[in-house]
Amino acid sequence: MTFDVPPDLVQLRRDFLRADAARAGEGEAAEQAYREAQRLTEAIGDHPWWATVENRFEARMALLDATRE
């Protein structure tokens, strides 16, 4: 099964990965990165594309693959 992952969803995932990596720091920057990672997690989960796919697990794997490209 192939998935056409929307570019904005791929970008949200990439932004999440950057914010998640920034959480390893300390202080206010780490707190901001934590809040941003939370916001992005919600945005990814709420994306309307998920309602269009039958197999969410395979769709998630497609998103992860598309993020690496």
C-alpha cells in the first residue's frame, strides 16, 4: 500500500523532531522546546489526513519514511 503523505504533515513531523532534540538542553529554551514538541504532537495527530487512511499504522510508517527523505 502506498500513501501520499501531505507535505505539510511531513513538515510538522520534521519540526517536531527538531523541537524534540532541543528539549535536551537546559533552562527556558528546553521548556520552550518541550511546549513546542507538545503542540506539534497535537497538530500531527489532528491533521485531517489521518481520517482518509484505512491503516493508520502503515500510514504512520509512511510518514516516518517521508520525514527521512
